[in-house]
Amino acid sequence: VVSFYPNTVAWLKETFGVDVPYVPLGLDPNEYETATMEDGHILSIIHSYQDRGWSHHAWKEATKDLPLLHIDHLDPTQDVYEYADLRRALKRSRLYLHDGEQEYTITLVEAMMSGLPLVSFRIPGIERYIEHGVNGFIGDDAHSIREHCQAILNDDGLAESMGAESRARALRDFHEERWIRQWGEVMRGLPR
């Protein structure tokens, strides 16, 4: 068993005394164009958030009347977004608002690989992805999330520098080559 959820690794150790390797996801950086941020909006991508998100009401309050593209592929009232549409949205958005109930989603890493600044509510493990004030912001409530989003929306230099930091962190921590090497180490360690 291998996990790309660090919290699952910790839970298995604590609950069952089992050590499970943690292999963070790896993405091919060539698959992600550098963000142009030309559409100037906040992007969030999560399914069924209204039903399962920890911060749904605060998220709605934080983003009210701000330029926002929220993609929920399970919402029948929304247009269908194919994967090419999602990648186009990642390229053209100004920032990525992570609105999940845990720190990890593939879209968070895709946003980093695209070079988007990140904003997230404080949730367990989010610091593995966002260094507050460096590649994005972490907030505790709707007011702080709104302020962080507005800061990035209104400051080209801040958006660009945080986006560059996100991309650099993604290349360092979530590059496909690192992922392949780490899986190789796991496989070599298996009994034959």
C-alpha cells in the first residue's frame, strides 16, 4: 500500500501501527502552460462542494461579487467542462481558490504547475502547498479569504511573483520525474 495523502499515512500509522510510503503526486510540467492570468478571475474547481465542503458558506461570502469561475463537474446546471477547458481555465485565471475539505486535490497541484497564486482556508496540511505570503495566502475566515483574493486580483506584480513561486514549488515537489523515482524506490523495496 502506498498513499499520496499524507494524512492517510499518519492515520494508518496511528491507528494500525502500519508504515505506508508517502508518494506525492507527480505531474509532467510540459502539460501545463504558464498562466497568462488574462481573464482576471478567481478559479475554483471542486465537485459537490455545496454538499460536502467545510467552508462552503464562508467561501460564498468571500467570493460574493468578485470575478469568479467555479467549476463543479457534478452540477447539472453548469456547462460541461472537458479537460482541455479545465486546462484553459487554469491558464487564463488570475488565482486559484482552493476550497476543498482537505489539503490535497489534483487541481491544487495543477494550479501550482500552471503558475497560479493560491488562496485557501486553513485546513489540515495546506502548508505543504502554500507558504503564506510567498506563493499564496491562507485565511481563517471569509473576510481574510476575500482580502487575500482582492490583493492578488488588484496587484499584477504580486500575482506574477506568487504565481512564479507556485510553479517553482510544483517543479520541486510535484515533478513527474521525482514521482517516477520515488515509485521506483518503493517497487525496489518490495519482497521478490
